[in-house]
Amino acid sequence: MMLQDDLDHKILRLLQRNGKLTYEEIGEMVDRSPSTIRDRIKKLEENRTILGYTAIIDQEKVGIGADAYIAADIEPDRIQEAVAALYSLENISEILRVTGERRIMFRARASTNQELVDLIDRKIRPLGFENIEIIMVLEPVIRYPGL
């Protein structure tokens, strides 16, 4: 594990808020040269502190009308296989191992509530998930991955 200094933390915070910032723009914000910023970001990518870049999308504009976090339990010997199957589903965007009564939490998105119910009944329950709790997202107030 590589320890980051204050400059790395500033760069990471800026990129989390806007991954499209140029080296020049970041350099101006932290009073460093673009080449210094480029080198720092390259090291953060190489040591896997920065895992990737993504776009934050308005879900309604791409036809997603149902968004939910789903917590479920599963037998310990089935977790690995079930998580791999979840990962392969296009509707699943996050998978987390969590504490508590339910061992797994994941985020599922669908066009409609009915499509979400069908996803749970036809693709998720058969993987061995039990004691399923569905928490519907009513409104995304702030959505910045990584913050």
C-alpha cells in the first residue's frame, strides 16, 4: 500500500468531483506544473489508488425508472458463485459484502418496478439469495461515486 501525501489527496478530491479535469486545470488549482500532476496521476493509477473513470448519468434520460438497494442473505458456501453471477447481470451496478443479518447488498436498476420485481424473482432468488430486503431509491440527492 502506498501512502499518499497532501497533494495526492487534493488531486484525488478534484478528480472525484470532475474526472474530466486536465492536468493543466488541476495544476492551476493546486499550484503545481501539469507534468507534476500527470506524473502523480499516473502513479495513482499504477498503484491502483485510482481504479478507473466513469460518467454520472441521469438515469431517467436512459430509461431507468426503478433503482433499489437490495440486501439479502445467502449460505456462506454459495457466496462466491452467486456474486459472480450477480456481477454478470447488466442491471447490477454495485455489490457489497456487509455486516448484519444479510451478508450481501447490491444495487439493481430497471426500466420499471415490474422489471425490477421480475429481475429479483427470476434471476436473483434462484442464485440462493434469501431474506431479501428491497430499499427503493426515491430520489438521488447527490450522486458522486467515490466521495
